[in-house]
Amino acid sequence: MEYQTAERAEIITLSPGARYEFAYDPGQRWPEHFVPGTNLLRIKDLTDADKPNFSNVVEVRVAYDKSTFPRLLEILRDEKATIDSKQFADRWIKRLHPGFDAALGGVFEAQTWWTKHENDPQTIKQMEELNRGTVAQ
């Protein structure tokens, strides 16, 4: 599957043979593009439409762990998060907490649920199943 996100390019001038290294947190910028498992990431620079430039492909390994559920709730509370990101967060919360309903003030309820269930063996087992892809998408 291929996803595309267009952002304004930063102009960078390099001498022949020079390198430019950069770091982004793609999970922060585009969380909806990363699901548990191994995801491939490559940047395509379209500044010169006649000759696009590509970065190296990197593997981004994502695991649904105890830090995931609170982070998904943060996405729902974030006023700057995109609709795609919020829908992504909603779907992944429901995979662990099927009764979740963000429209009914569910973020606070889900936080309470998480506090009660984060160390529950069944919850941990469900997270492991999410990582193996054995929970229905």
C-alpha cells in the first residue's frame, strides 16, 4: 500500500557528494500511516517534477504496547490533529476497547477504562494479538 502526504518542501542546497541528514517523527506527523508491524517509509521530493528525488527506504517497526492507548487518546484530544489521524485513533482504540465511542464523551471514559485495565492479562493478550494481526481490522 502506498500513502502520500504533500507538504511544503524545505529548500536545501548541497555540494556534489554532500549529504543532508534529517529526522522526523513520522508517527507524530502521520500516525494514520503506521499500523502494528513493519511499515516502510521513503520520502519523495517533488520539488523538481521532471526528476523526483527519493530518500532511502527505512523500516519503521510499530508495536501496540502500554504507551499506545494513551497516545491514541492524545490524538483525539489534539485540536491540530487531522480528521484522518482522529479516525485512525478511534479505530485502534476500538480494537482494544470495543465499547469506545468518542462522540459520547468517550475519551474521558476510555482513560478511566485504560487505568483500570492496562495491566489486565486479557488486555495484554489483546495487545499481543494486535501486533500479530490476529484481531479483526
